[in-house]
Amino acid sequence: MQPMGLTQAALAAMGVQRKHVNGLCNNRRNVTAATALILARVFGNSPDFWLNVQRRSDLWEAMNSPRERARIARATPLRAAA
């Protein structure tokens, strides 16, 4: 938003709820399909772009969380389980 000179208030004035904007900016809210559609309309890009941003963020969090990495490491590959 900064490169475009947009504030949270300005984005909220474009139809994105202020609490959603604040939650997204502060990493307390995920991009849902509905939010992706709204952001795509506001910014003139695709909802897939916004959903991919969320997916990449989720993957990064999982790969960099010690708790999640331990959980992933405990999973047994299918070939070894047979």
C-alpha cells in the first residue's frame, strides 16, 4: 500500500472493511476468497494473486516455525509406511 500512497483509511473508503484492512496489515487476518475478490476489484488484479500471497505466507510460516517443522518431520512417508 505504501508505494501507492494508500493508507488503511483510504483502502477502507474503497469498500474494504477497516477491521479487515487492519488485520491484514498486522498479520492477524488471512486473505479469504471473498477478501481476495474485493482486493482484486480494488487493485485491478486477480483474486488468484491475493490467494497466492496468502498461500505463500502460510507455507513460509510452516517452514519457519519450529513447532510446525517438528510436526512435519514426524509424518511418515507413504512408501515407508507400507
